[in-house]
Amino acid sequence: MSWASRRIGCFVCSNPCSSSAGKQECGVERGGGSVENDAAEMPQQPLEAHHHNALYLVVAVVMILMTMIVALQPLYLSEVLGLARDNAGFVNANIQVISEVLDLLLVGYLGYLSDRVGRIPLLVYGFLFTGVMALFAPFEKEIAFALGLGSLLVFYVIRILMSLGTTLIWPQVIALAGDYGSNRDPTRLVRNVGFMMAFGVSLVYAVFMQIPNYVGLRAIMVMIAVVAFVGAWLARNLLVEASAARQKETQQEFPLSLLWNLLRQDKKLALSFLTAFTSRNDMVVVGLFLMTWFIYFADLVPGMDRIHAASQAGIVIGFMGGMVLVAIPFWGKVIERYGTVAAMAMALLLTGCGFAAIGLILNPLGWWILLPISLVGVGQAGSILASQIVVLDSAPQGIRGTALGVFNTVGCIGVVFFLQVGGVLFDWIGPTAPFTLVGIANLITFSYALLVMKQVSGKKSSDVRVNLSSLNRV
């Protein structure tokens, strides 16, 4: 993902070093090859406090938009399109897998493009495109009838096009967060952005997923478009470009061989990549499969309909998001005191036990499910935070951007793997099978973490400079 490699910048001055003049000014050489300024420059304005607040607001809106798309999908397919239980897991997972693959294919080029045309134009266009596609979603039956196609096929296409819009949005938000970073207190910006991300996810499941109890599903789908258009207005009117100039890279190679050698030598870094593969999918797996499980389990409970079941699932998943919020400061203290490897081991153990416990539950509508869900939420916060810090701490400056990009790519591959395999297991074995699979994967990674703990010293990470481009989808 080339957008990550371009957000490293300089830790001494407040702006990315994009020219030789910038290097001379702060005295820090930027690794990874030479760069030269393009002819044109992006409009740049001085950053003020309200610009950071606007960024936090846009981050929350982005997470609300992206989470609503995923959260409403199982209920909409079930209630509006009449998707049967027999293949509900496969269809829901397959749509999300296609979206993740699309993300993998395009995110690098979109980041490259944003360095040349600016973050905000692409961000606004992504919001608008997603909003327009969302307006088509409630009319998939009419569109299918007019084109002579199946309703499910039309929904597939619309849903994937909506994902294309969010793929355009997300890298720009992360790049803007990197552009807005300040050497005075970078961890504060990281914490605030992370908090707003978790807040947006929790708000959708705890509040927005209760709305279908009072209005129709088609109306709530239109709300996705409203959120997207609000996001476009906020981005257009409240955000400013903070990148100094467009850059044209010359004679720069993708140093995969250097990163591969580093991974073979640094067991701690290898553990962080393995953690990304097994843990970055946690919220997606819970949000998709738990919602689908609740919806179809309602058919077995007298007096319970699918809409009310989805509402209850939203409360449970929102509770998990709340646990992520409150756990972030806790894991910061753990990392400072015990080190990143110990933090990853603890987080993987909690996550693995939580998912394994969900796999033992027979009735998801009982409130006992909150106990393993809380373990998953706390564990997810620790595994993501600690693994990102390890990458930033271990990768040399010259290949840090590459390491971050590959790290995020490995996480996306993990999402694709666990969704695709989990969808098949959901239909063939049962609704708890995907959770058991993820739990086993986390516990295996925990075992490897114990081996790594014996080989590395408990280095504290309180002095690590956290780069905002390591943040990615909860």
C-alpha cells in the first residue's frame, strides 16, 4: 500500500519532508529513495485546533458509514431479499470478501493518486459515490425487474460498488491523519482518532441497529446515503490539505527483500505480522457472523422476529465496541510496563479464549454471551495496538512505510481468509464454527508469542514514536 509509505514524513518538523529544502531545514534524511517535487502544489493552509476536531468528526462519520453497510447487510438479505438460512453464511461472507479483495487491489494506487491530486477531493468523491450507490440499494428489485436479472445479483453489484466508494474514502482519512500529525504530542492524535473509530462502530450497533424496529429496512438503507452525503459536506467544508506538495518518486524500489530478511531475523516483528493476520478480522467476524446468527436463530424462538433479534445483536456488538474504547488506555499502560510482546501474548490469549467460549454457546440471545464478547473486545484492542507499535519500533526508517503497508495487507488477507472459510463453516457445521476457527488461530498465535517472549527482552515501548499511518478498519 503505497499510501502508507508516503506518510512517514519527518518526526522532527511538523510536516512531511518532501524536498531537499525540507531535509536541510530539519536535518533529518528521509529514507526509501530520492524524491523530487512535481510542478504543481496542492493548496495548503495552516493547521488549527478546529481542523483536528473536524478530522475526528469525519473519522467518526466514516466509521458509521462503513459499519452501517456491513451491519445492515445480513438483515436486509434475510428480510427483504428472502435469503435462506442454508447459504446465509456463504453469501454474506462472499460479499464482504469481494469487497476486501477490491480494497487490496485498489488501495495502493488510490494512495499514490492522493499524493498528486490531494486527499480531500478523493475523500469527497468517495463519499458522494457511496451515497449515490446507497440510494440505489432499496430499489434493487425494481432494477432487477427492469434489467431482467435476479435481485440478489443486483444487490451484489450495488454492494460492491458501495465498497468501491469506501475504498476511496479510507486511505484518504488515514493519510490526512498522518498529515495532521504533530511532533509535540503524536500519541494524543493517535488516541483521539482511535477513540472516534471505536465510537463510530459502537454507535452503529448500539443505536442505529435499533432503528429498524421503528422504520422499514428500505428507509434505514436510505440513511446510509444521508450519512455519506453529510460526510462529503463535512470533508469539503471543514478539512484542509496539510501535505506540502505533490511528489514524484524516482528510482525507488519496493524493498520487500529487506523486509523479508528483517522478518526472518526479528521474531518480535514476525509475531506482529502473524497477529495482524489472526486479529485484524475480529470486529468483521463478530459483526457479520454474530449478526447473521442472531437473525436466523430468531426463527427458533417463539415470539421473536428477525428485526428484534438484529436489534439485540446490535446491543451485544456495541458492547464489544465499548470494551475496545475502555481498554485502549489499559493496554497503553501494559505496553509501557511489560513490553509489546507480553501485551500481544496477553491480548491473543484473551481473544482466543473469548472466541472459543462463543463457540460453546447454544443460545446467542442469552446475556451470558456478553462475557466472551468482552474478552474479545479487550483482546482486540491490545493485539492491534501492540502489533502496530512493534512494526514502528522494529522497522528501520528507510523501509518503515513498506513494513506498514505489508502489515496492513497481511491483515486484509486475514480478513479474506477467515470470512471465506468462516462462511463455509457457518453453513456446513453451524453458526458457532467461525468463532471457534478464529479462537483456535489466536491461541496458536499465543503459543508462538510465548516462544518469542523467551527470545527477546521485555523492551518497553514508552519512547516509541507512533505514526498515524499505522491506523487502519476496526
